[in-house]
Amino acid sequence: MLTEQGEILFRTVADMVAKLQVTENALAESSSKPKGPYKLTAPGAFTNLWLAKQMKEFTDLYPDIDVTLISEDRELDLTIREADAAIRFYPAKHPDLVQVPLLTLHNSLFASNDYLQMPGVPGSIADLKNPKLLGFDSSSATPFQEVNWLYELPEAKAAGLKPFFKVNSLFSLRVAVKQGMGIAPLPDYIMYKTRHIARVLPEVQGPTTEAYYVYPVELKNSKRIAVFRNFITQKIADSGF
């Protein structure tokens, strides 16, 4: 725990480092081609399951950009340049950050086909009382605010639904579903084109989550910021999820 003086010193040094990075990046931006370091952070499961697969094409298109991709649910501080940009599943609150809408994420209930052969396919939320339910352990950083939305539904509360297994990783929750451990509320992109997986109660739609491309206002004219924004917007449009 820092003292008040230590906190002031830390912020001052961090601001100085950020300004030096801005100056270095501005010199790199003077080139006709995008070049230089580019550090991007994004939620873990989204990065591991989809975003990382897009990076070869991006680096092939822009070989002079030195990319660092950080898979992290924790919110890195862009104002002191812990990263240059972020993909986030919630709006930016800091006034010095620019946010560009990328896509709307949808949430559904999923289970493996093998699992559904045992308890049968439920016909209503009340029918979920007997099947094994899975959930996200929200005691740590969560990828989006309503990650355990199923258990907040009035019908679920009335039925006393609770997960018998929780894990603090959407990627691990996906693995649990694939292994037939039970039924879980998950973002649709997590199960995008996953074989042997079925939507459960497809009429029950979870909350929608907006995804944003976020970066500091001083980088609004950065070529690296711009080319990645254009690239990822097109890739998301092509993906169809």
C-alpha cells in the first residue's frame, strides 16, 4: 500500500513515461507506413479463441508494427500506457479515452449433445432445477458485468437455480461444457462454430454486451491505431458472430 506521497510520485513518474512513449510513437508515425510498437489488451477468452487467430494476417499486412497482445480480463490503465489500445466489453469511463463500437455480443445457454442425452432437453427454466448447472466465479475480475445472468433471472431465482461448479475463466467454462459437465450461460462467440454443442432453451436470450475499441485521445491520429481499427472491424464483420 503506497502512502499519499508515494501515490503522487507513482502517478507523476507514470505520466512522464507515458509522455515519453507518446513522443517516441509520434516520431515513428512520421513515416509514411505504420511502424513501431503497438500493445493491445483484450479479454482472455476472446483473445484465446478468436482474436489471436487474426494476428498473423495483421502482422503480415503490417510487418513494421511490433505487436504485443495481452490476454487479460483485468482492466489495464491506458492513460499511463500499460497498453496502447484495448478491446473491452464495457464503455470507457475516463474522459481521455476514445471508444469505437465494434460489435454487439449475445449470450445464450449451452450444453454438449452428449450431456443432453442424460437429463434430456429442458423445456423451460424451471426444468433446469435437476440438470447440472455451471457458472463463472465472479469473485475475481469478470470479462463483462452480467456474466452470471442466468441466475439473476426471476424464474431462475424462483426455482432456486445455482451452479454446482464455478470457474473464473470463460475459456475453462467452455471446456467444462464441451466435456459434458453441464449447462452454462456463455457468450455466443465462445461457442462459435464449436462442434457437438447445442443451444439450450434458445428462446431464453441473455443480455447483450457492447464491445469497444478503446485508446487514449492523444493517439487518435496514430496510424497503428487506425489500421488495426479498420482491420479488426472488417474481420468482425466477416466472422458473422
